[in-house]
Amino acid sequence: MVKKEMILDAAAVLFAEKGYYATTVVEIADRVGLGKSTVYGYFSSKDHIYQETLKEGLETYMESMRGRVKQPCSVRDVIIAIATAHFNFIKENTPLARLLGDEYINPATAAREWLHQLRERRISMFASLIEQGIELGEFRPVDSYLAAEVFLGVLGALCGPISNGSGDTELPNWERFRRGIDLFFQGLLED
């Protein structure tokens, strides 16, 4: 692994565990067995490391969403495939997912704009899919933007226990996720 990637991986873990302000460049360097000056050879400041960590995280997240859908399938299947990729990303990249989630809640840096743009892209993508499902008669007519926001909230609630370390619920995480997605699509009302 290249030193820059090692630094970013270590930084993601430390920033997720301790937060931006409590993490030092010395701790990041120590975590990868490098000197502080070596870290500064790759990054100009702690803020630069933080921004690059978030940028890498966002790129990794977006890459995990690509190519998840096999055609032909229903719109619901497409949404579930994307949601499953989201679940798997969080499971496989927990410190990074925690870091990105923390930035949504308490944006401390220039990453706020990137995350806002990512959120809007995700809402637009799901809203477009929901509109397509409505047009095809797969979904009932609803406000597609609001439905997309609700769906992202559902994803956050279902994946939150994994990223915040409280994944030991009554149901295994995958089963809880699957049931929660089904509940979103089925709703609470009787037919």
C-alpha cells in the first residue's frame, strides 16, 4: 500500500474515533509508523489530511454505487440494489462511513459543501427512480423528492447501528436492513 493511502486510512480511523479536533498529525503518523515530517511531505496540514480523507471516502462511496444493477429489472429492484450497495459500503468501510456520517451531523470544514452536494445527488437519483416507478405504475403517485428524502432517512436508520458500533440488535444487521427496506416499500397501511 502506498504511504499516502496508509496515512489516509489511519486518519479515517482516528478522525472517526476521536473527531477532527482531538486527532493530531503525530497520532496519524504514529499509527502508520511514519514520522510527522513524512506525513507533511504528502499533506500540508491536518485540515488537508481531513479533506483528502473525506474526498477519498466520497469517491469510494460513489464507486461502490456504480454497476450494481442488472437489467431488466423493476425500479424497486434498482433501488434495493443501490441500498444494498450502501449497506455493504458501511459494513466494509465502517470508520470512513462514521466519519462521513459525522460530517453530515456536525460539518466542521469545507467538506460541508461536498457532503451537501452528495446528499442532493442521492436525493435526485432516488427521486428520479421513484418518478420512473410512478410512471410505470409500480408505485402510487407521491411527492418523489419527499419520498427520496424519507428513503435516505430509512437507510440512515437501518445502517446507523453498523457505523456507530451498536450493531447488536435483536436481528442481525442484514436481516434488520432487509426487513426495514421491505417495510419502506410495503408501508404500514392495509390494502
